[in-house]
Amino acid sequence: MSALGDDELSLVLKWVYDQNDRKSFSQVCKQWLRVEGLTRLSIRVLEPDLIPVFLPRFPNLLFFETQVFISNPHLEFVAKTCPNLQVLNLNLKKTLEEFEELDGNSGFEDVGNDGIRALANGCPNLSKVLLRKRKNVANFAVISLAKLCRNLTTLDLGRCNLVDDRAVEAIGCSNSIRVLNFEACSLITDHGLAVLATGYISKTLKKLVLAECDRITDSGVSMLNHICCLEELNLAECGPKITDSGGLAVSSLSSLKKLNLGWLINLSDVTVIAIANNCVKLVSIDLTGCELVTGVGVRAFGNHGSLEYLVLASCYNICMNDLSIVVRCQSLRDIVLDKGLRMWIPMPMQVHINKFCQLHWR
């Protein structure tokens, strides 16, 4: 029997999905080791300092992930070695400040503009880039991604707190991005929202996270109704400058399916009723901490045709009669109430609610 060639071994490996089995495969001989490396599509790196040693064995990677600190030179090496990358997941578990608090060591170098710029130049097929908590990532890196990665569909910049409206201006020119996360990017203002609402991205954006962007106001939020296909919007903890004026603008987004308005303390029943009446495709709404919302607003969801998930944690102006009406919503599957109300809602009423949907406490 003749030895299997590289092509035949590659066909065999296409049916091997378990990583432990692939590792065993690569240990048979040098040929099998080489073929396994050439056919590997994804990798998760735990020790970035070893990248120059092992990465050349995997030139055809499509998915690269690391949740630890990684330097600019190491990412530049990744860009040169793996030009076909499509997904880059650098979401950090702990920020540098959090790690230093635990470890007391301040000698870590983490990726910034130069490393991301190298990836944008070297890996033009990137479609998904996740940079959550990478504190050194700023406008230059984001602008490079927006201009050079024409297939980019998902960009997570959560807690990249150096990013401001200048980066948003570059993102606004994209005609491919569908998912955009600016959580806790506190330098973003109403100008940035206006760019998103009027740029090419307004035709493609489906999910937008603006949680904890506390410089935005009703003026910026009112522009979002120009994003014609927006399905998910998160405005949680954006501060007191968002009132019913902005809330009513949000209610005109008829394509919305998921909406988080948590801790917007100046939203009232006016907004909630408008959302219940106008957002007919809405599946999930989170009203946590909206202290002006009462049973009058919540009752408006009683006849909603698609709502499945309703969060009312830290909403204290709701009584049993209000709950008995809202659970009539035939599509409702889960309702979340504040755990402080548990002792005040009689057990028969809790049982009654559970007949219609699952009751949770938070």
C-alpha cells in the first residue's frame, strides 16, 4: 500500500473536528504534522510570546483568538503569517488596570494602534473584529479597519475609551458593518450618532450598542430613526439627558426586535406606550431601573403580538393588576421582576403568572 499524499490526508482531516483528535493526528509523523498545520482554520492563543515559534505552522488560519495581553510586534507577525484571517477575537477578560490590581505588576505591553493597523493592512478579508477592553486601541486603529477591511460586518469596541467621534466618522462610511458595539465609549457624542444615521452604514446596521455612552442626548438619539433596518438597540445607562423626546424617536424604529432602555431614569410611560404601539416586531425589552415607568405603560404590552421577554427589575410602580394584564400577551415567554417585590406578590398571583410565562426575579 502506497503512502497517503498531502491531498489525501487533507481530505481525511476535513472529517476530524475534535481538537484532541487533531493533536493526536499531528503526532503520527512529520508529514501528518505539516498537513494538520496547513489545514488548521482556527486557533486560540494562551501564550502570545510563543507566537513566532508556532504560528508559521498555521498559515491558512481564518479565526484567531486571544483573551490575554498581546503586543503590537506579535500582532504584526500574525498579519504577515496569516493573511487569510476573517475573524479576530481580541476581547480581553480583564483590563490592564484590573490585572494590575490583582497582580501588582505594571510591566505588560498590550496591543494598540500599530498592531491593529498592521492587521488591517495584512488581512483585508477580516469580517469580524472584537477589541473589547483593549485600552490602547484608539481612533487611528479604528479608522484603519474601516478604510482597509471592506468586508467588515462586526466591530466590537466596547470599553475602548480612547475612541471618539473621529473614529465614528470613518465607520459611518462603511457599507458592510451590521453589528457595532460602542459600550462605555464615553467620548462619543451626538455628532457621532448623526454620522451613523446619515452615512452609508445606516443602510446596513442591524445591531447598535451605546450602553454607558453618557454624552449622548435626545438630539443624537432622535437621529437614530434614520437607520432603516436596525433590529437591536442598547441605550442602557446613557444618563439623564435621554428623555421621552428621544424615547418617542426610538419608538418610530419599526424594525426593532430587541431594545434595552435600562436605567434611563427620565423615560416615562409616554415612551413605553409608544414603543408598545409602534414597534410591532419587538421581541425583547429591558426597562430595568426606569423609575418613572408605571403600570399604565406596562399594560400597553398586554395586546402585543410578538413580545417574548420583558424585564421590569427595579421598577416599583407596578401592581398586581398591571401584571395580570401584561401576562395576557400571548407571545410572552419570560418576565423579570425585582426580587424586592417577591414578598409583596401573593403566591397565588405568582402561580397565575407562571401559567402564562416564566417568572424570574432579579
